[in-house]
Amino acid sequence: MLENFKEYTSPVLGRYFDDFEVTSGKGCYLYDINGKQYIDFASGIATCSVGYCHPKVVKAAIDQTKKLIHTCIGVAIYEPYIDLGKIIRSITSISESQVFCCQSGSEAVEAAIKLVRYATKKPGLIAFEGAFHGRTLGALSLTTSKMKYREGYEPLLPETYISSLDLDSVKKLINEHQIAGIIVEPIMGEGGYKVISSDFLQGLRKLCDQSGVLLIADEVQSGIGRTGRWFAFEYAGIVPDVIVLAKGIASGFPLGVCVASKDLMSKWSPGAHGSTFGGNPVCCAAAVATINVIKEKGLLGKAEKLGKYLIKRLEKLKNKYSQIKDVRGIGLMVGVDFGDNTVVKKIMNFCLEKGLVLISTGGDGTVIRFVPSLIIKKPQIDKALEIFELSLQ
């Protein structure tokens, strides 16, 4: 498989492991070409929210393929797109929310960029140091988690400003430029799982209200229950103007969503944006099923509870092993910072050999992330931590 991969796919595709080849997944487990089982604490980079091949998601997708696989939403209206809009309205605090569907987190960010610029008639955008918002040109212009992502692609989008996590710096940019929107990850995903303080998010919301700037919450990695709430910004008690979603929303089916109020969306005139494949019927059906499973199984509460347990256990390991510099996160979105990417790579490879999938994050890859599916159980966490501790010894 590896040789064929090298022969037929572009070398631009980066990989965490040199030769990890899988054939199937079930629940919280992956299986390689020899049938070996792995506890997966990467979950497709925080994507398979309810595990691999959850029966209800599989059924929803198969049922939809028997009725309609595709017809562009610009050609004909179909029920799954509407159903997704309804269920997202039921979980978000944005008043009378509406959705624009696309195929990825990057595209959802691009949609948000276009929406805030179009609605405010202003060009400027503010993002934060260490943030990741995607790899397409507009989203990349807001991304600084790794400068390698930007190298070779300049010049990027004009009128984009990167601020430190300092409200005075943000205020200065707002005063000096025509700012349409500010985009923030409540927890920095590729930036090392840094949790942005509630005080900062509240201050940001206040600044936006005072200056007529729209606030975009990038919940691509932290949203759809991963932190024990539907959205990580809820911990700060704020309501953004726009939410961007992807990853965990459809259990691995390619779907991105830009969410905003009916009032804000009404300022986007018909045809000003669009997508041929966005909101594909099968992807939407899978997303609705995923959210329903999270609701029915009480996975928000479980994610919060098990997240606290995981963090407590990791904090004990931090006190025992000096290699660990920091443990941070909320719910089942947890980062362990070693401050050394060589150590992290060794730990990842050791754990993989022992049947545990862990992947890195952070600008220099110095953080190991624990992002299992939300259906994870305590014995599986204990087994994962047993292997992880062996790697530290």
C-alpha cells in the first residue's frame, strides 16, 4: 500500500507516521492491514465525533444514497440541507441562525470572510498569532500556527492583520483600519491547544459591539461537543456573529458550515457566494445523524466528565515526569506540551507500536493532543494512559 501511495499521490501530503496503513475503523478503534487493533486518540484529527462507522450515521448515509446522492442546492432544494439548518439552530445561541454549507473548514472560513466583508462593506480582517484557520488562500492569510503553511504562497490576502492576544493591540488595529471582522479560535487547534481566556473573549465581544465589527468563532476543531459544550465559546458566555464548523460535524463526511443570524445572512445577496458540492445530501444526512447521536447518548456531559478525568490523570503524570511541561485543554480536547518535538515524535512512534494513535500539534510540533471520539469510555482512557506512561519511562 505504501509504495502505491508514493507512486500515485502527491508528495505534498504530510503524514504523522511513515508507514501506518489501515483498512477499517470501528468505534474508537482503527485496524491496520495485518488486523492489529489501535485505540485511536486522534479520531481523524478531531473529526469522528461518534466513532468510526457509527451504525446510525452509516444508516443515515446509506438511506440517503438510495434516494439522492447529489443535485446542487443551486439547482434544486432538498430536505437534508434544511434538516441540517434546523438542527444547528437547535444547538446554537445565535438568534434565528441560518447556514451556508460547503465542504471543509477552510471553505467555511472563506465563506465567513466573504460574508463579513460583504455585509459591512469593509475590507479588514483581524486574526491572532498562532492561529490556524485553513490552507486556502483567504484562510491561510489568517493562519500563523506554522509559517511553513504560508511560505511560497505570498502575497496573501490584503487587509489582513495578525494581532497578539492583547485587547489594546486589537483596539489599535480597529482604530487604524476599516475592520470587517475578527476571527478567533476559543481553543487554538493547530496552535498547540492553547485555551483562550474567557476574559479575553468577553473583551473581544465588547470591542466588536462598540466598533461595529463582526466576531467570527472558528469552532472547526473545538465545536460539536468536543469540549463538553456544543461550542467552546459557550464557556465564556458570549455569542459570536458567525460560527464556522467542519471536522466533527459529519463523522468524517466532507462538510463545512458557516452559521450566522437570519439578519446577517440577509445582507448576502443571492449568488454572491455558492458551492456545487456544498451541503451534499449524503453529508448533511450524516451530520444530522451525528448531532442526534450526541444528543441521544448525552455525549456532551460525558465529554465534560471524562475530559476532567483525563486532564486529572495527565496532571499526575506531569508531576511524575519532568518531560511534560504543561497540560491544557477542555473536555476531550487536551494537549500535553513537551517543549521538544523530537521527544514528541519518539512518543508518538512508541505509542503507535503499542497500539495507541496519538498525533502532535503546535507550531513546532511540541504538543501531543488527546482527541478521542466522544463515545470513548473510561477503561479505554485508562488503557491509553497506560501505554502513554510507558513511553515516558
